Amino acid sequence: MLLDGKRILVTGVLNDASIAFAVARRAQEEGAEIVLTSFGRAMSLTQRAARRLDTEPKVVELDVSSPADLEALAGRVGGTVDGVLHAIGFAPESCLGGGFLSAPWEDVAVALQISAYSLKALAVACRPLMRGGGSIVALDFDNSRVAWPVYDWMGVAKAALESTARYLARDLGAEGIRVNLVAAGPIRTIAARSIPGFEQFEEAWSVRAPLGWNVKEPVPVASACVALLSDLFPATTGDVVHVDGGYHAIGA
């Protein structure tokens, strides 16, 4: 099994339709011990989802905007971890759905902190747990070269996430910690439903993805994450793996 004997920290599980839940399930199938994070009102949702996994994992408190939670994370998780999944993203309503020119800085700052800076914050918080090296994988929606409809400041935040991953790969590589992104096609998650006009992405993928694309199926994305969390890519870091049915490669 790919993750036999490994311990993986998974953020972002809200329900069993989330990509993070699919990663946790696939990781367990490949032999990993899973630890989940959640906070506040979402904690009960995460705990409910945890009970749907084959082995119910520990759930620890983590609000990535809280310095106290980040400082306490290593102690709450305990032991060591071999891999971390960053599946964290949020933008206030004003930052999505056509509000690019009108969104106030206060809201934009929230989007950037939660969706991009949090990758650095999480990596630093987990660093004491990864003394033997390991793999950090973040979920992405590729914004390196294009501007998407309705995605607005979340698109900017995802572009910042991609840059953040490269700088983390630079600074953590000497410690044997790899940092990579999985750029997924659109999946119908709670987060996706919060984006006004999300159906535009579904329509585009149905036409352009050469392998086709199922917006209700997160398993292909989860499988790529598990592969990157394993030892199959020991010399890959600072990279973006596309799991989007080939959409990114097609010009028109």
C-alpha cells in the first residue's frame, strides 16, 4: 500500500462530498493513519464526516487565521506526520461573482490570508512534526495564466497559493519536505456552491476536457493527492499536477 505506516494530516473536511474527505478515504485505503482538522461551527460537520470513514480519525482544532491555534497544532496532533493536505480556501461574498473592481481591501485581505498565506502558516506549524521530511500537498484551481469568469479575488488568491508553494519548496527542500499542488477541475463541493455562476465552469469542462469530466467525482483528484503524499515522487517539489481531464492543455 502506498501510504502504509504513514500519518497524514488532512484539513478542509466538511462533509463526505468534499475533495478533502475523498483524500482522507483514499489515504486510509492505502494504509495511512489520518488526523483531521476543523474549528468553530464546522467542527460538528467534520466530526460527522469522520464517522463515515472506515476508521474514525482524531479531529483537532485548527483555525488557520489564529496564531494560537497554529502554535498549538503540533502539540494537539502529537507524534510525527509524514504528509499534510492543505484544502483550505475562503473568500467573502464581495470577492466573487463579478465583484473584482468593488471588493474592499478588508475582504480581499481575508481571501488572501485564508486561501494563500495559510499554506505557509500550516507548513510552519507542521514543520516540528516533519523532522524526517515528508510531503505537503495543496488543492489548487489553476490561475497562473488566465482570468476566470466570476472567480475574481479567489483567482488572485489561488495564483498567490501557487507562488507560495514554490517558495515553500525552496525553503523546506533542505529538510526533505516536498511541497506540490494538485490543480483540480471543478467539483461540486460546498465551496464550489458558494461561487455565483459556478455552472459556467461545469459547462466549459463538459465541452473542452478531452478525457471528459465528472463534477460529482472527486476520486481522481484524491488519487493524485495520495500519490504525491506517498514516496512515489521523491524528487518532485514546487510543481502543479493537473487533474482536470486535460482541460488546461486545450486552447479552444
